[in-house]
Amino acid sequence: MKKPLAALGLLGVYLVGQGASVALTGRRTDRDGTEASRSEFARLPTPDWAPPAPIYGIVWSGLAVTSSAAAWRVVSKGSTPDGLTPQAQRAMAWWVAATLPRSAYTPLAFGERKLWAATADAGLLAATWAGFALAASRVDRKAAALALPELAWTSFATVLSAATARNEQRS
């Protein structure tokens, strides 16, 4: 009974974080009816090596699955009749901490167009995700392996965000 409730709780935390991101950015449309964040993204001075725009939604959707699966494995493997082990509690504290920077990037980059702040946020997300991966490895190796795609992507996203902010500063 506790494990299904824990899974629902994890999903709830994730959804609240993502909902906050959307709410803080706001659903705006440009004069031509295009969603503002899409047209704002198209106007960003991204480097030549940036992936095409459709890739981001695909990647983040996949990462939502691996992130949730990693957390589920930590909760499953770290559960005792009395609750979570201290190692699992530490890992899950990192996972929950990652929801804040994960949810802040979009409002910073697109809502307020503060690209250096968004870059710092991406770096914070990569760091918290590294903390989760390390803590998860002490509970379950497969959970740690499931954390690696998000760690890789958020590290890449930090470099990409910095290059974009630098390009905007130069223009």
C-alpha cells in the first residue's frame, strides 16, 4: 500500500513543479497566434550546434520517464517497514530538490528572458541531479543508471544555455 502511494506522491511532486513552470511562464500568444515561447525560442541566438527545436520536447518527455523511474527504484529498493532508509531519504531529498531548478528554467529563459540566470539555473539542475545520481547509487545501481541521461542532458543544456546567453550579449 505504501509503494503505490509513494509513486503517486512522486508523480504529484513532478507535476506540481512542471505546472509551476508553465504558470510562471504564462501561456501567451504572439499576434500571429503562435505560442509565444515557441516564437521566442526561434528568436534566440542559439549556436550552430544546438539541436532542432522539436528535439527538446522529445528529450524532456523521455527524461520525465527516466527521472520518475529512477525515483521509483530508490523508493522501492530503499523501503523498509518503518519507511525509507537514510540512504534512500538522502537520494529522494536530492530528487525533490531538483524539481525547483527544473521548473525555473522556462520562466527565466522565456518568461523574463534572463538567459544568464537561466544558465545558472541549468547548472544548478545539473549539480542537483549529480547529487541525486550519487545518492541513488548507494541505494540501487539501476536507479543511478536511470539518472545518467538527465545528468548528461542538463550538463549539455547548461553549456548550450551559456553559449546562447553569450551570443545574445554580443548581438
